[in-house]
Amino acid sequence: MPQVFHSSPTGRRRTKVSPVSTPPKPDRANEEHAARRFIWANGLQGMGDQIVAAKTVLPWLLQAAGTPGFFIALLVPIRESGSMLPQAAFTPWVTTQRSRKRIWAIGSVGQALAAALIGVSVLLLDAVPLGIAVTLLLAVLAVFRSLCSIASKDVQGRTISKGRRGVITGRAAAVGGAIALAVGLLLEFMGTDAPTWLLSALIFASAAAWALAAVVFRSIREPVSDREPQGLQQGWWADTWGLFTGDREFRQFVIVRSLLLVTALSTAFIVTLSQEVGYGLTGLGAFLIASGLASVLGGRISGIWSDISSRNVMSYGSLAGSVVIVAIVASAHWAPGTVNAWVFPIGFFLVNLAHTAIRVARKTYIVDMAEGDERTRYVGAANTLMGAILLLVGAVSGAVALLGPSAALLFLAAIGFVGVIAAHRLRDVSA
């Protein structure tokens, strides 16, 4: 079988790829139809992400049920890495499938089933049995989420033209954020008396949202190639490592994305520091309100800006997040209590806002930087590598945190400042 070589417009890379199928360009007549369904399907999935959340709701439930802290500590690594690490391994199978929306629907239904079983576990179990059940089911949910992640970019690239993808991604984030904001306001209104059954009911609602999202996504009219998909011509790890070592543009993107973890990893340390100085960010509703409001406000705006230059949005988002983190640390050490009472909640919200902008921009960037099955390879390889890097950076920041949350935050801010420069040096692939 003949080999095909792709080169970037700058001529800086030369990568061997298999002669995989390239689907037709987005059909303008169907683009609005696809955009609406993409927004609502991903918005419903975002609702599930906000409720079955490893950083907020699940730790809250496990702690209330008397589950040992060991299980609570596993939640975020399982959720984040579990949804990233398998993607390169799935790529050979995904590239043999003509329709990628079917893969997304499978992933969404799988998440719905896992979430429903988590809701049942919360009602029936407590302590150690609940911890075991939730961590195992969260791992299953994360693996199905990885299918949605890898297929979503393909379907978006096939149905939405460059120059509109950031707006669509941002609106989807805003829909999920609006739902999370409503749930957060409900929990805040109920105060500390929110019963376990109510949180379990919310988890069941998120399961229903994932199931409905699968139905909505399946209704997208996805153009497919007439050619028989060929898949990869080598093993998934060889392909992943070959991309990283042989494709300069892809390698730069992975490195930049690693440096932009500042906003993803810093929120837990902000909460810890606020508790240290006596102005703790408490209340499950408050966390959901901050996260939901950041998605609503940041999603739409960053989506529009990402279609202009997703590279610049990543760079400025990292700059904003890093500056806010430094300001929080400075305030904690030198400002009076009356100032910190405002700085911490506002700072927590602003870091979430920067994180929303970075997420929308990086998703837009990777969809725009490649076409066809090359995009599938990029997404799978990048997310698998990021899963490993996330564990590494998380471990290092955790070790630095032995010196205190301020040290961990400054370490992450320093990484973020490097990311500002690195992101700005990426090739601008937006419209």
C-alpha cells in the first residue's frame, strides 16, 4: 500500500500517515441544523459533567457518607486521566468507522448508564462500599467519555466550517454552565440541609441528560466519505510517539497544552489556601455557581475570540489565570481579612473563567489544525499524552504543596507564564 506524506504550510514537518479517508467539507445547507444539535448535545453532556463532578459533588457525597479520604483522593485522577489515556488506543478502531456520530452516541449512553449506577450506589451504600462503587463506576464513565471526546472533534470538523467552530463550542459550554448555575443556586438556597436523596436525584437527572444527548447527537446529518476507511497502518503507541517526535506542529501543541494546566490544577489549592487564612470557600452550591457562571460568561465570549485566533485566547487565558493566582497568594499573605473575604471568591471565579476560555480555545485549535483522519490521530494522541502529563504535573505540584498551598500555586503560576509565550508562538490556524 503506498505511503502518503503530509507537510505543513510552513514546511517544518513531514509526517508519514496511512492513506485514510477524508470526508467531504461541511455542507452549508446542513450547517445550522448540525450546529444546533451539537450545542444541545454537548450542553446536556456538560450538565452531566457539572453534576457528576469529581472535584465537587462526588467528594461532597463521599465525605457525607463517611467514606475514607483515600477514595476521595482518587476521584480527580480517575476522572481526568481515565477520559484521556485510552484515546490513542481507540484511534485505530475509530478510523475504521465511517460514521463518527455513532461513536459519540455510544460514549454518551455509556456515561448515562454509569451515572445512573452511581446514583443507585449513593442511595444504597455508604462508607467503604460506596467509595469502591463510585471509583469503579467513575472509571467506566471516564472511558466512555473518551469516546465522546475523540468523536466530537471529527463530527464538528465534518459539519461546521472553520471560523464558526469556536462559537459553537463556546455556546455548548454556556448551555452546560447555565444548567449547573441553576443547580448551584438551588443547592445554595437549601443551604447545608440538602439531603442525600436530592443529590442522588440530580445524578439521575444527569444520567437522563446523557441519554438525551445521545439521541440529539445521532440526529446530526454527518457527511461521510465514499472510500472505505483504512485505519492506521501501525500500532497506536507507535503512531502516537511518531506524531510527537516527528510532527513539530503537533509536538508544540502538546507542550503548550501541558503548560496551560495552571487553571485546571490550581482551584483545589485556592480552596485550601482560603481555608488556611480563615476565609474558606465552603458550600457545594457556591462551587457549582462559580463554575456554571464562568462557563456561561466565558463560553460565548471565548468562542467568538477563538474563531479569530484560538492561539491568542490560549495565551491570554494562561496570562490572566497566572496573574490572578499570584494576586490571590499576595492577598493571602499581606492583605487584611476584609480584603481576602472578597479576593478569594472573586479570584476563584476568575480562574474558572480563564479555564473556560482555555478549554474552548484548545478544542477549537485542534479541530482547525488538521482535517479528516489526521485530526482523529491528533486528538487521540494529544489526549493520551496529556493524561500521562496530567498525572506527572499533578504529582509534582502535590509534592510542592508539602511546602504549603501558596508554594503550589506559585509553581503553577510560573508554568502558566511560560505557557503564555509558548502559546503565542504556535501557528495561527484560525480563520
